[in-house]
Amino acid sequence: AGAAAVVGDVTREGKQVEAGFKENWVGMTEAMVVILTAEIGDKSFFVAILLAMRYDKWTVLFASMFALSIMAVSSALFGSLISQINHELLQWIAALTYLVFGVMMVYDGYYMSEGEEGGTMAEA
């Protein structure tokens, strides 16, 4: 395994994977399947249905496609930036974030008044 062999390889989850067309195709297919599965029944799906009932369907289609493409590009850029962060540091950041949100939820639940509790249960 010389230096030339290492240049064309990508390490993913402890395995050596050849970089190139096949790797890109697998990544694109995986992203499409996961995102399409997650988007079925998502809020944006229902919002587009409701908007198409009220406005021109083509306008809603193109506006929805534009908005979702902006979100996809920004998500990909954000993921690319995050991948540059040290993995151990990223785990600590994630743990701290979960801790902060957990403490905030406990705090909100503890100081919730009687009237708020019924409204929250009705929403659920």
C-alpha cells in the first residue's frame, strides 16, 4: 500500500472505499432514499398540499422545489463544514447540546403552571 494507493481511497467507518463515480453514486442514492422516506408525511408535504388547494398548482410546485433545493444545498454545506470538525470535539458538542436542551425541558416542566399543563396535554 504505497502513497499512490492511499491517494485514491476514502476511509469511511474504518473501511477503505474507492473514491470515484461508484462512491458518488452510492452516496447520492442513499441520500435520495433516506430523504424521500423522511419527507413522506412531513409537514412540508402537507403544507404543499394545502397551498396547492388554494393557489395555482404549478406555482406551488416550483416554489416548493425552490425552497427545498435551498434547504438541501444549505444542509449539504453545513454537513460539509461539520465534517471538518474533530470527531471527538463534535461528540462533546452534541452531548453538551443534548444536556442543555434536557435541562431547559426539565426547567420548563417544573415551572409550568396548572393551566399550561392541560394545554400541552391537549396538543399531544
